[in-house]
Amino acid sequence: MSEDMKAELERLRAENENLKKTKRGGALSMKVSEKGALSVYGMGRFPVTLYKEQWLKLLNIADEIQKFISDNDHLLKTKD
């Protein structure tokens, strides 16, 4: 393997590690989609996209969602 290829491979490995670290500890971000919906990035592989009224409906029951999670904690899995 040539020195150029070795250097490129090392650069790509370092870039890959940086991307992995960024995804794990990365903050959530938001964007308005082409269709006018709100997309939240950083929760998984794909963004969570809902229209305004859907987000508002969800936010209105935030306390209920938190209680449900607490009540069913023993059944719910976490993503590592």
C-alpha cells in the first residue's frame, strides 16, 4: 500500500471516529422541511418530522407522556 493510501486511510479513520463521537453526544437541532413541517435531528438515524399542529398536540400531553414513561419504565427499553 502506498504512503498516500495509508495517509488517506488514517485520515478517514479519524474522520469516522469524530463523526461517531458527534452523533453520540450531539445536540438536537431543528429545521423547517420543504413541506413546512418541523424536523428534529439528532434523536436517531432519521429526523422526527411532524407538522405544527401535531407537535402542539404532542406538547400538550407532555406531562402524560412523562407519567406513562415512569409508570412503564420496567417495560421500556433504552437505546444505547
